[in-house]
Amino acid sequence: MSDPLIEDCRLESIALLRRNCIPAGIMAASRTPAAENRRYTRIFARDAGICALAMIRTDDELLQTAAHASLLTLARHQAGNGQIPKYVDPDREDADFWYVGCVDASLWWLIAVHHVDAERPDLKLRDKLQPQVDRALLWLGCQEHPRLFLLRQDEASDWADIMPRSGFVLYSNALWYYVKTLYGLPHREETHYHFNHLFHPFTAHTPEYRRLRLLRHYVRSGSANRDLYLSFVNFSFWGEEGDVFGNMLALLFGLADDQRTAQVMNALTAAGVDEPWPVRATCEPISRDSPLWRSYMERHQQNLEFQYHNGGCWPFIGGFWVMVLSGLGRQGEAGRALARLAQANGVDDWAFREWFHGRSGEAHGMTGQSWNAAMFLLACAALEQPMVWHSRTT
């Protein structure tokens, strides 16, 4: 990289990941009293899964070993029904599955297993973990609607774990489609079809399944959003806050055709989601007077407007933003976004802060975030050779 700041951030990212490696894998954040108190020093399935995508692509043996170890640690604590835990506390050999479950833990674990095995076939990870892979896929299949072929979940049960998304959730089903692609699962085309007709129910085409037609009817009669995918759809209510991460994953994984991709990107750009830092988690926050507001969103005073999941800026999601821009051939924009990500990670002397206020840009959350560093490395690589996530279904 010609930009000294970007090169500095690349080196700092590698150093941070190395510091956050322990024998059990990669911690979500650096070990501090605050991180210990909030359990950020555990092996989180989604954090470790995302980190593994970058770590296994480095030439650093410690990072590759930790990526491998994380997946084995999580597999050892798999529930009897096949669910991968939200996190594992390796010191106490204890697993946590979150209040109402954690659907994306299993999804990111499966994605990471596939990528680690593809990059380092000599480790024979799939051979070691095939029974656990089969059980995780079976558990996810049990969460799938038998006619829509989309996952169902409770609210607050994915990465945005104090947000009221429930029923059919955009983010989780984008991941589910990608898992189906990686593992050659059945009904992938049906998942693709129903994903687009449920999360963007504004086309003239009328689906055959009458339950889907009714779900679409509620949205079409009451929604103002016609460009972005909805963040979730439940029976007679849905999310229009603009889930930036979910919409980006839909593009990365090939769920959107060219026209839809252009609509989504235009909407995200018009909303200024890369301001004040790349990128906000939502285009607009859910306000206290919204029917979707939940009392738990005030937990730790975190999910107020333009904070945390509710419109805060997350540098790790910013890494996905760079990858989307690069994959669409918008290299200039991707390069500028990468430079601003380096600036964000460099705040407070390379603190790699968890999130920033979505209006003021003020730094918040835990320091030493592993997935910030990992996604910066993947974003750097994307500018040189975009990562191929999909072969688009039409």
C-alpha cells in the first residue's frame, strides 16, 4: 500500500491479532479489566469466525494456528442439538448460548470451517470436524421454514443482540444462503427466491405460496422503503431502519441482481452510511417513539439513537463496505474508505475501538477489537485482489 497510514494500520492489525491469540484461539478483544468484566476475552463464534477468514490468509503461523484452534474450541462445546455456542470461556471450560439463542454463531462457524479448510487443506479440519459440521447444519435446518427455506429466529438473537429484529431476519438469511452455497445444501435456489420476495416485496411478481403473499401484502401496504432490503419481516410488522450489514452481505453473497445491487448502493450512499466513519450499522436509528423500541435497548445505555447497533459506526463492518465497493469496481471509493478505516482504528493511539457515535464520531466501546483488525486486513487484500464470495444465481 502506498499510503503510510494504511500500511501502519496493516502492521498494527497484525500485531493486535497476535496479542489477542491464546491457546484456545482468538479473543474478541484485548485483555483488560473492562474486557474481562464484559466477557470480551472469550472465544466468540461470530468474532472468531470473521477473524479466521483473515488470519488463515496471512503467512503468520501464530495467526493461522489461532484461527484453527478457535474453531476446534467452539466445536468441543457444541450443544447436543448441534448449536454452536455464542462464546466459550476457555478458562472455565464453559459455553454460553445467549438469552434466546444465537443463530449466527453456527453460521459464522460453518463459514470459517470451510474457508480455513480451503486455505489449509493440510490441517484436515473438515475431516476432524465433519460430525460437528453435520450436527450444526442439521440444527440450522431445523430453524428453517419448510416452505420458504429461510431461517426463523427470536429477536435479539444474532450479532445485533439488543435489536428487535425477529421472524425472518435479513442478516441471518444472507449468511444462511452463503452456507448453503459453500456446503452444497438443498433448496439453495428456493432460499434465493424467497429471500428476494420477502425482504424486498415490491416487485410486480406475485409468489405462488399464499403465506408469502400475505406477508408481502402487510409490508407493501405500509412500507415507505422501496430500495433497501428490509432488516426483518415478521407477521404484520417489519424493519425499515436500513440494516447496512445485512444489505451488504446480500450483495457480497450474490443474492441481489445488478439492478437491485445498484438500488441498494444508491440508497446506502444517499443515507451517508460511511459518515462519520465507515460504516453505520443502520441508515436511521430506531427511536424511542417507534413501535419497534424495546426497553432492553437502553441496557448499559448502549442502543440509544446513533449508538451501538442502533446507528453507531462499526469499523469491522466498514471492512465489508470496502470489500463491497472493491467488488463493484469502485476502487477509488474503496481506497478512500480504507484510509478512513485506518484513521478510525488509529484513534487513541491505535486503540481499535469497538464502535463510534453515528453522528458525533466519538469513540466508544471496548478497545483492542480483533475483528476490526481482521476486517482491515481483508479490506486491504480486497483492493489488490477482490475476494470471490459467490457465483450469482439469476
